[in-house]
Amino acid sequence: MDPAPHTDSLASLFLHVRVLLGMVVGLGLTHLIRHFARIIDRPVRERAYWVHLVWAVSMFLYLLHFWWWEFRLSGTVHWTFMLYLYVALYALLLYLLCAIIFPDSLEGYAGYEDYFYSRRKWFFGLLGLAYVVDLGDTWIKGQEYFGSFGPELELRSLAYVVLCLVAIATPNRRFHAAFAVVGLLYQMSWIIRQFETL
């Protein structure tokens, strides 16, 4: 049986994993920033919609947060291919959300409002899935780490999943506006309270 990996080799292994995660996160951030710039450059042609923009900002923050908290995987887990695949697929799920929130073309749509509501089932379906996957991602960091959040972590994920299901079912503009604003404010609160420092 092979001896347990040395701390230095664990660090280099995690660096190897972070390179892939960094590439995926970087692509997602680039995609979002490129489309924010397009809206600024062509405001009349792009026809921005504020609820859509709030979700785009929320995804930007989610990606930064993901990159920040994944550092806690350094030296805390025993890496296997399945764990690597799980974390990589989580990062790819976030990239897919960024690709859906900002399409390459608005051809066939009156603007971002029309696009957002026509693609809400995909966006909120994947967003709800991301919060389920996040629970697993937190769990793999250890039971003690998972328990350190208390019941808020599980309640937060459940609330997001339920609200995403409602968002899939209804095109009600008031609901979507409230969900976008409250979701972003809560997301910022969560990051400040739980992840200000590593």
C-alpha cells in the first residue's frame, strides 16, 4: 500500500485542480464582462432589462465566490478522480449559467427581457441544481465544516431551489424582480458573513 501523500504533493495536486477550475471561472467571468461591455457600447440595440442584469451581476458574484471558497479544498480532502470530476462539473455548471444568461446573439428576441423570460426554465432549472450541487461541495470539505454553517446552509439551498421552481413556473414580473433583488442582497450578506476571510 502506498504511503499517505506528503503535504507538498497534496498542495501541488490541488494547484493542478485549481488550474482547471481557474480556466472555467475565467471563461465565465470573461463571458459576463464581454456582454456587460456590449450593453454599454450598444444600449439601444441590446435593450437591457434590469432584472436580467441583476441576475447577471449575481452570476458574476457567484463565480468570484466559488473561486474564493474552493480554496478551502486545499489540503482538506483526499483527491480522487470522482471528487475532481464533481468539482469540475460544478464549475462547468456555473459557466453554463453564464452562457445562458448572456447569449451570443439576441436574434429572434425583442431584447433581453424577452430572452430572459423565454429561457427562464433553463436558467432557473440549472440555478436550482447549482444550489443542490453546492450542498455536496460543502459536504466534501468535511462534516465539521458542513456543520459550521448551522441550519442556514440547508435552509438557504432549499429556499433557492423552491424559489427557482416557482421562477420556472411563473413569468410574473413582480415575482422575478423581487427574487432577483432579494437573492442578490442575500448572496452578498452570505458572503460577507461566512466567507469574508479564509
